Amino acid sequence: MGHYSLDQLHIHYCDFAYEPKGPFRMANGNIGDATAKIFAELLSGPLVDIYVGGVRRHWSLHRNLLCHHSPYFQDHFGEETKKKGGKLELLEDDPSAFELLVKWLYQGRIDDVSDMPVDKKWDYADACQKLYVLCDKIDLPQLKNYAIDQFRKGCHEAGLVPGPEEMKPIYDSTPPSSPFRKLVSKIAARQIMDPDSQVSAGTYKMCFEGNPEFAIDVITAIREGAGGKLFEDPTEQVGCAYHEHDNGQVCNGR
């Protein structure tokens, strides 16, 4: 296991009896590789209260550690600590996702879905999707990468893929450049293209509505996945394929 100096981990000390001299900055290394001295410094100082989800699940966490990992927490708990008493509400986020965040903050890792029984894999994948959305908000790119990898692996090992109910929050909560958007749009495109699937484009109506980027991404994925194969030119087709009448009815328009 490697060891990191204070300079390598970019820890800026804060004496909480005085005015802060400088910001904490996000860690470059894994917190699990920190020396005992560094870890003790991160667990010094006051605790702050965080309330998550509609149920307002409560955590009391070390302010130094939060600010060390995330500029989002640094911005909130810097001067805001004096104004709000060290409290943060994340009422639109999911407690199951925040549980995973807490584990990563203190241990530098999250669980591997491959070590879980099959009946637990999908629930864990779903929690990792919500963790990704949370990390996008609080600016934790390293944990976002872990979360999306665990999501993909969990889907594969569970033999399940997200439906429109799981895909819509990704487009509602992430920027257009998000890799998670690319992932779920490719999943939708593959489901639509699969001749053995019961899924149709209409399955994703709730995603298309209000999210034109989803439609564009799915169409782009289908085009890329078609391998350049072009279907028959509809303007050259003969017969009454585009007439309005019942199947089998004699067509007078021929």
C-alpha cells in the first residue's frame, strides 16, 4: 500500500477556533492509502448534519473529511457553516446512494456487485445509478466512474436492464455530455433493435416527452448499431403500404 504526504493529498489545515486560512481541496489519492496521521486530521474538527431524501434520513459526518473530498461541500460548509449551523439538506437525493457515498468517504471504496447474491445485484445497480447522479451534483468524478462501472456490471450479472422509469432521471439530472446518458440511450436502442425483445419505441414514451436529447441519442445509437445497413427505400415501394384501409381489404387506389 502506498503512502501519501500531506502535500500529495492537498490537505489544507483549518483551526476551527479561528478564521479559516484556505480551502480544503478534493483528494487526488485514495483515502484508504492515507497515513494514520493524515486520516486523524481529516477526522478532527466538528461534525455537520446532513439530511437526505424525503424521509430526511440523518447523518452526522466530519466536516474536514467532506471538504477534503468535494468542492461542493467546501463551498457549503465554508462560510455557510456559521450561518446555518453546519447543516445541509439533500432532500431530492436517495438515502441508499448516500450510504454508498459515506462508505467511500471514509473507506475509499464501495462494494463490488460481483460479491453479492444474484437477488441483490439489481438493487445495488439501482443504488449505484442514484449514486452517480448524487456525485454529479457534488463533483466527485472518481466515484462517478466507480458507480457507473458497478451499475453496468450489476445489470449484466443480474440479466436486467433499466426501463424508462430509471432512464428518465438520468436525463433530468445530468448534463448533455454525461457518459451515463450515452449508456442508457444505447441500452434503449439495443432493446428497440432486438427482434426477440417485447420492447418498442413506444416503451420509452415518457423519456421522449420533455427530453428531445434522449430521442436524438437513441436514434444516433441505432444508426451506429445498424452497421451501415440501409432499409428499403419507402418511395420505391409499390402497392398500398401507405394507404388507409384494413389489411386484406381490396384497395381501389391501385
